[in-house]
Amino acid sequence: MTHLLAAQGGRVVAIEADPRLAESLRKRVRCDPAAWPGVEVVAADVLTTDIPGLATGQFRVYGNLPYYITSPILHRLFDCADRIDSIHIVIQLEVAERVVAHPGCREYGYLSAICQFYTRPEIVMRLPPGAFRPPPKVKSALVQMTLPGERGSLAIAGADEKRFLEFMQQCFGQKRKTLRNNLKNGLRPIPSDERIQEAFAANGIRPDARAEQLTIAQFAALLAQLPSL
């Protein structure tokens, strides 16, 4: 992946957590710099790396993510969403289907909502286990995420953005419970049942609705009518 990106002629910063793999890549770059133009190898953990500090201006992200930390890495990238044009990642297919799921689908949850708040995700390729060495026990997918997502039209930023994301997380808190019950258990101060019902009615939300049935715009409208967290 690094070699193919380098061939495009732009600057490429490769972050690799395994020191041995990072040094192996550095040796390739040193031995044949013409084949690896503009490549800089950083031996570091992406979860603790100052990603914006490695780039100048806007940048794109490409990666084959460790499946067990896909969500933390995405959250880390969303922290610098204003600097990112697009994200192209290989992840577990099951997780990819959650990322692109729409309201009303069984797979739709908080991960779907936060990814679609920041990006417009789509699965562009499905990859069988045999595409990797050694082959994993799960299927994979290449996901393209173009920025901005719903965030661009909702105009939520700063402290309001943090509050909104916390609100959505609370709405999805316990999937078996209705949205009404999650709100009564999660918000502080606790809104009255009457206040919740009024907010639901104003936004065309059924009294027995669950979080997985709401669009991101409906979450934003609902928060605007409920007490502060």
C-alpha cells in the first residue's frame, strides 16, 4: 500500500506500530529511494500519535487497520476531521456493514451514527480471507469515507459537537430499551416523561421508538428540545 501511494508522487507518512516492520520499510526506502519517493516511516502507535502534526494542510488517510482497535482508530481520526479529505481503510466486513448501515437496519448503532456524522461511508470492495497472508478467520472490506458527512449540514461544532456525540451515545446506551427509557436513564438533569413525549411529537418520533430508527438529523433536533446534559 505504501509503495502504491508513493508512486502517485505525493508525500506519504507511513505509521507502523511494529518496530521490526517499520525498520524493514525504512531499509527498502533507503535502498531504492527512486521507487519510494516522499516516504517517511514513523514507528509509533497511531492511537497516541499526533496525526495532524505529521501533515501539512489537508491530507488523506489509507490503512489496513488492526481489526480489534478499528473503532478507537476511527475516533482518533475524527478528532482531526477538519484536516482530512477522505479515509480509505480495510476493516472486518461485519464492522464495515455497521459503519454504512442506515436507520432501521439491525446493524445500525452508535458506530454507524458517528461515522456518518463525520463522513459519507461506502463499501467499495469485499475481500475474502485468501486475499491476506496469513488468511484471517473473517471476511474483510475496503471502506471509503468521504468528508464531511452530516456534520457539514448540521453545523455542529466545538462544545456543542462533544455534547451531541455524548447525547447520541446515551441514546444507543442499551439497545434493548426504547429511546425514551435510555433518555430518562442517561440525561442529567432527568427530563420529565411529558417533556420527552413533547420532543418526540415535535419531531415525528413514535413514543416507542428505539435509537436505531432515528436519523442523525432527528438526534440533533431532539437534543435541541431537551435539557442540557
